[in-house]
Amino acid sequence: MHFQLNTDKNIHSDDRLAEAAENTVVSALGHLTGRLSRIEVHLADVNGAKGGPDDIRCTIEARPEGMQPQTVTHSDANVDAALRGGA
């Protein structure tokens, strides 16, 4: 299974964030990860510097082998909460 993290210009991506995102999502999907060829996580700060209670959007796309991709989106106050909610 391939894991890919994408962020917008407002969210700084580094190795720590990539590892935390992968651990959160893979842990939540549990035994289903063996059936997935790819997981893509997209993080975006929809309000930029303005802030707000639900301004971080996490979109997770899971690609099961031989099936159409499945997508879920969750918005929350910070990156960690958005990742947990999406997962």
C-alpha cells in the first residue's frame, strides 16, 4: 500500500506530519489496509490566516484494489483533529 500526504500552501508538511498522518489513518483503517493499493490524504487550511473553528479540511481517498476510490472529508479546528475525524 502506498501512502501519500498532500498539503496546501498554508500547512507546512514535514516528515513528522507525514508520519503522524500515516499512523493515524492506517491505525483507523485497521485490517482494511491489506485491501488498499493507495491512500491519499489532502490537508488544507480553508481560511488561511483568518482561523476559525472548522478551518482545517482533511480529505482522505482510499483506493481499494479492483474498486472505485472511496473519499471522506472532515473539517476541524486543527490538523490533528481533522486527521482523526477523517480517519
